[in-house]
Amino acid sequence: MKNEFEAKYTFYDLGFNLRPTEITGFLGLYQLQFLPENIRVRDRQYRFMDGVVHTNPDLLPQEFGHIKVLSSFAFPFVTHTPALREAYIRRFVEAGVEVRPMIAGDIQRQPFYTKYVPKRFPLPGTSHIHDCGFYCGNYPNLTPQDLETIAGCLRPLT
């Protein structure tokens, strides 16, 4: 049985994710004027959070030295164990910060995949991220207080 955190992001069958194209197109074109600044802000915020991650031995730091500019929509966090992940998720939830599993995690563990694809492959890295990873949003309107709240949730447990 999946817990509530994972159940919300379990995919039982193939489907489509459709949006009203005209409205989306209008909004996207309007948002382009903010793109350079949004990228700059997301990059700065991501690098700040990466510095916080590097101070916590419970978390696995990401390697992104090969990337000059980061515009990630999220802050990904990966712990060493599933128990640590649960403890950090609890901390985020108690602080009122929405967190999610790493997109679909190990896609082979999703019900729709097992329904259509009989073959399985060993994916130890993906399995670790599935069991130990989560993320929260990195969007340009985060305030310094928001960033400090997230950083506070990442302080070491011990």
C-alpha cells in the first residue's frame, strides 16, 4: 500500500495531459518578457539551496559543474535512506512547504508500466532516487523568507 505522498503521484494507465492551447499560447507569449530575469532568479536560488544541501550529510549533493546557467523549476533533494526522506518530508509538510516525489521516480514501478511492459531492467540509481528523493518548487516569486523556510527544513536531523 502506498502512502498518501506517493499515492497522489501514482499513474495507473496511459493518458493525455491536454491544455487549452490558445490560452496557454497567449500566456506563454506574455511570459517571454520575463524569461531572462526569471532564469537569473531561479539560477541564484538554486545555487543558494545547493549550498545548503552541501552542509547536510543526510543529503546527496548534485553535480552540475558542467551547466553554466540553471533554470530548474524545482529544488531536488536526495537522502541516503528512505527513512531520512520520510523525516525530511514530514519536516517540509509541517513547515507548510509542498513537496512531491521525483516526478515518476522509477517508471518501472508505476502501475501503468507494469500493465504494458513485461520486461524489467535493473536501475539501481533510479531506484535510489525513487525511494530517497523528493522536490519542492523553485519559482521566481519565492521571497527571502520562503528560501529560509526551505533551508530550515534542510538542517541536519541530528
